[in-house]
Amino acid sequence: MRFETNRDVLDWYERQPRALTKEFIGKIVWEDVKKYPLDEKFIPVLLYMRDVETLTDMYYDELRRTPTGKDPVISRFMERWSTEEQTHGELLNRFLNEAGIETGDKWKAQVKKSVSNFYVANTYLLTSLTNLVGKKFTATHMTFGAIHEMSTTQGYRRLIELTKHPVLSEILRAMIREESAHTHFYWSVARLELKNSEFTRKLARFIVKNFWTPVGSGAKPKKESDYTIATLFDGEEGLDWIDKNVSQKLQRLPGFDGLTKVSDKISEIVLSQTSVA
Ligand SMILES: [Fe+2]
Ligand SMILES: [Fe+2]
């Protein structure tokens, strides 16, 4: 599907129904969670993903301070987007609780508190720098968003494959439907913005090439992020998955021809983790 304007992308997005409706959530058979085994090694992965989903809020607050976040089309998208990511975090938390992992009432506050001061200061600085570049930075933001959404989607797909837990799979499949709509929004707006100017394309490619790190790294300790990536994308199959579903899609954006940054970074992390083990 090719759009002519950002508004068309938003109209498309708004026509997509939510996958995680109240009705869907109400029908989840939580009592069944304990009936199926869940390998312990996936617990830190689920906690990491829960936290990243929950921290979307913080990213949203930051982005609202920039010209990207002030754009009426993007801010309208982001309002629904951040609500959906919150639901994802909450469902993952509930799943962990039902599986016997206690997280306590204050888990959300704890997740937000644990983000390092360095990260907060650094993000603040980045936002201020972004404001200097202004509107021209929107394409970069949108490209980052697209990569994050695509890699999250692949993470969930791998989690379904590896855990084979029926209740978790059902939840993740619905989450994936929402992540795919997010990807489509970010990717399509990025494409339109990148088409606009050569400066924008060069800037976006430069920033992704030099500064992209996996979703959640920075806000969460590197150790946790690396563990999650290595657990999900270990082996040739995992890396192929990233190449096919993230890198190749990214390369289709104007100015991103041949960029293998995401695959390179993921394989570097997987290799470093395998050599530790
Ligand atoms: Fe999500
Ligand atoms: Fe998402």
C-alpha cells in the first residue's frame, strides 16, 4: 500500500481495529497459563519486553517536546500508539503473574524509576539537539520507530516459536497485529519524509548507521538487552529472520539502500553472548 501524504497514512491507521479489545482480553483463559511449561530462560526476556513496552510512555513524553511530536498527524498517531504499548506491557506482566512470577503492585513505578539518570539526561540533551534540526529530523524519528516496531514484532514471533506456550502465543499474536500496524505507520511516514529531501535522507542514514541500538538499550541495562537478543535470535535461523524481516524492509526506504546496520549489530550481540556462554 502506497500513500501520498502523512494524513493518508493516519487515516489508514485509524481504520485498523484494535486487536486487543476488552472483549479479547476478557476471553484470555488465565487459568490455563500454569498448565503449560515455560522455560525459565524466557522469564528475563518477558520482563525485558514488558519494561520496554511500559517505557514507551517516557519516549512519548520526550518526543512531544520535538517538532516531530508536535506534528498534528504524528501526535494523533502517537496517542493511540502509546496506549496500545501500555496494554502490551500490562498483558505481559499479567502473564508473568499467572505463570507464578510475582511482580508486585508497584512494578510500573519501579520500571520507570530504574531508568538511569544518565539516560534521562542524555535523552533530554538529544531532544534539545533535535529541536535545533527541527522538522528535518522527523524522518529519522520515523525510521527509528519503524526499526523498533519491526524488531519488536520479530522478537514476539520468535518468542511464540521458541516457547510454544498456547496462552502466551495467543496474546503475542494479537500484540503482533498491533505492532504490525505501528510498523506500517512509521515506515510509511518515514518513506514520505525521506522522499522529500536529500539532506533528510543523508541525516537519517547517518544517524541510524552510527547511533542505532536495539530497542530498550540505554533505558535498560545492556546486559538485559543483550540477553534478550541472544535468547531470541541465536543461530543462523534467528539472524536470517532479522535480515529478512527487518534489514531488507529498512533497505527499501529511500536512502537506505544496502544498509546492514541492524543485522550487523544483532549478530555482533548474539556472537558476543555465545562466546560468553
Ligand atoms: Fe508493543
Ligand atoms: Fe508497537
